[in-house]
Amino acid sequence: MPHTPPFNAPAARRLREALGMAPGHVAYGLNAQYGLPVPAETVLAWERGAAQPDERELKALAGVLWCGPEELLAAAGTLREHRLARDMSVDDLARAVGMSAGAYLRIEESGRWKGNERQALALCEALEMSAAQFLTATGRNEELADLLGRAVTTRWQAYVKPVARIVPLDRVLVENVLAQLHSDYQALMVSTLSWSSTGQEGAAAGGTGRDFLDRVVERFWHTAGI
């Protein structure tokens, strides 16, 4: 089955209307320029959100509407969607990252990153992804949350390497961020518990600590300046 990217239906309609084209004109262009026998009814269905173009149709539609594929996409969430938004082939991206096309395609299909730190940085550069987007696209937010939770509640130094292995950031920056988060969490707990550790106040302290840990990934990116 062809992959269906996250199509931005309202954008497709706005772009068509801005060019003064009717759905039939778009359908004609898809057929004449790209050999895709797409009827005007299908173009309308795309614009209404009742159907979505596949990968080949999306690129052809972008050509007919004189725009980049990224202008017809909603926010990308997966590696494949980020690649489509940059209009890159698997071969080109794999070459930029420094791995075989087959190896990269297996990563894209599984949604789990198997490359090294250098390749992760190259991938983010090629796809113009932030480190936070990389973690989301590779399904590792929960893993990062677990590592950060342990780092702020125990010895943060022990988690510099594990965090750096999954986050495409400079290791010195990771070290500085973990040290700051650990300091923030410990200061918060000390200040909260200093006035009472029993009854309602104690429960409030526990809630404050849980709130910090629940948002620890968000705090990590904010502290890193991402």
C-alpha cells in the first residue's frame, strides 16, 4: 500500500484558488504533466479531507500548484513525513546520513533509530529537524523521560552518556542541561519539604515533585534552548 502523508487539505484549496485554477485544471495538469489519471472529483475529495493523495500524487500536485511538497503537508511526525516535506528520496537521504538505503528504509519503516550519534546529527541536518522533532519521529520520548527522571532524582552524571546516545545534541550541552535539571529538582524538593513533610503539606510536596517529572522532557528541551 502506498504511504499516505499528512495532507493539508485547506492549504491545497487555497493554493489552487490563488492560481485561479478549477479542480478540473488541476486534474488535467496531473495527467498531462505527470501521467496520473486523477479526475476532478478526486481533487475535490482531497481538498475536503475525504481522501488523501499518496506519495507520488502529493509530489505531482505540488508541481501542478507551483509549490513545495511541504506546503501541502500538515506538521510532520514521522521520519518518512519529514523526508517527504523536504522532498528527498530514500537514496539521497541515506547517502547524506552515511548508511545504505536499505538500512535507512528499515529505520523509517520501524520508526526506531538504529544509527549512531554522528548519523543522527546528519539526519537532523538533512531533514532540518530539531532534536525534539528527532526524538518524536523515532519514538523515543518515553525512553528520554525515563532517563531524565532517574537523572534528576539520583546521580545525574551517570546519565550523560545514555541521554547523549539518543539525543542528537553536543555531549557538553547534555551534561550542562542534566546538571541544571538535577539542581532545579533538588532545590524544588528541599524548598517544598523545608516547611513540612507530613499531612497536606507533605502530599503537596509529592505532587510538586511529580509535576516536575511529568514535564521533565519539556524542561529538558527548554533548558537546552530547543
